[in-house]
Amino acid sequence: MRGRMEYENVVELMEQGVEQGNFVGCLTNLFKDIVMAIEENDEILRGLCGEDGVVYAICELQEECDSRGSLILKKYMEFRKLARLASDINNSPNLNLLAGGASEGPDPREVELYVEEILSLMQLGEDYTEFMVSKIKSLTSVDAELLPRATKAFRNGSFSKVIQDVTGFYVILEGFFMIENVRKAIRIDEHVPDSLTTSMVDDVFYVLQSCLRRAISTSKISSVIAVLSNAGSLLANDYHEALQQKIREPNLGARLFLGGIGCIKTMVDLKPNLAY
């Protein structure tokens, strides 16, 4: 199978110390092999055992997914050293957003790369599972006791359990990325010409929006709740305190007002040209 061959190639590259590994492609080929095996032999299976034969074949091949897919994900976590990275993040001595200077710890740009990789792996797993489960449910003359067993194999198998571990790392990394970039937005806050707010406002909400969109793309309610909770805590505590400090700056209101005049004037100039 292509998936197995590519997995062996990835492992060999890891042993050679190569810093790049195509785990997404490896998992993609594994799923393609399984789906193609079912699709190409569908007629034969139906002819021999009816639709029950299709379900039994899917369950047997799902064992390959549980075995090989779990290995791929575990190798990925090992390759990216996610356990150590998560430990470093959880043990960071100071995540106070108002602390000056750059924080010590993982590079947020590197963390974002890992987040994107994890999202790709999670999405592949979700798409594969949805496709196979929907195929099983589309069969109309299957033994009633066989359907629950088949769907359970996808939801409770070892691959699904490893995906949960990967999801846990995603939440930790996404939270760190969010905090570090909100910290940066506060640190580099500056007056924006023709604006009624400083740069911090737009920058912080852009970061939060990006992180929440990624969480939603996982299709996992636990991830969405965790990231949303982190965002709410940032806004209610650290970001609120940063705004309070900004408001207490002398002459801030006058500077923003004078800067906003240009913005208002622009809108007045544009208004006659707007089509209603």
C-alpha cells in the first residue's frame, strides 16, 4: 500500500535527521488506499456477501487505519516533539501580557506552523471518518446489529483516541500562539493616522478572530470551547488592563480626536459620491 511505503520513507528520513516530513501526504495516501480498496471491490463484495460484505470489509480495513494511522500520528508528535513543546508552554514562567520585551520560550511562528500541520491532519481524519460512516449508513440491507458495531469502530478506535491526543496539543499550542501575539500587539501599540483607536485594538481582534476560525475548522466542540474560553479570558483580564493603562495616558483623547478628524472628514467628502 502507498500509505505504508510513504510511512516507511518518513521514518527513514527521521532517522537520518531530516527536518521535513510529509506526514499529511502519508496520512492522505493511507486513507486513499483504504477508500479505493472498498470502492474497487464493492461489486465483488456485494456479489459474495451482499451489503454485509461491504461493511465487514470496511471494518477490517479500519483496523489498518487504527494501526497505521495511529503510528503516523504518533510519529508526527514525536517528530515535532509536541509533548516537550507543550510542557515548555505550560511551564512558561511569565505569560503576563503586560510584561515588557519579548518572552522566553518557543517561537510563535514555529508554533503556528505546527498548528497548521495539526489542523491538516485533524481535518483529514474527520473527512475520512465522515465519508466512511456515511457510506455505511447509506447501505439499506445490512444486518441491524452490524451497523452500530461498524460506526463504533470509527468513533472509538485507536486512531480516534490518538486524534484526541493531537487535539489536546492543538489547544495548548493555539492558546500559546494567541497569548504571544496579543502580547506583541500590546507591545508595539502605536497611534494610527486617521483612526479613533490605536493599532492594538485592530491587531488584537485580528489575532483572536484568526485563532477562533482555526478552532471552528477542527469541527470539534471541545477545541472551540477551549479556544473561545482563552479568548474571553484575554479580553476580560489582560487586554482590559492594557486598555485601562492606555486610557490613563495624558492627552490620549486629544490625540485620537485630532487623528479621527481626518477619518471623519474623509467620510464627509465621500458621502456625496455614495449611491443609495
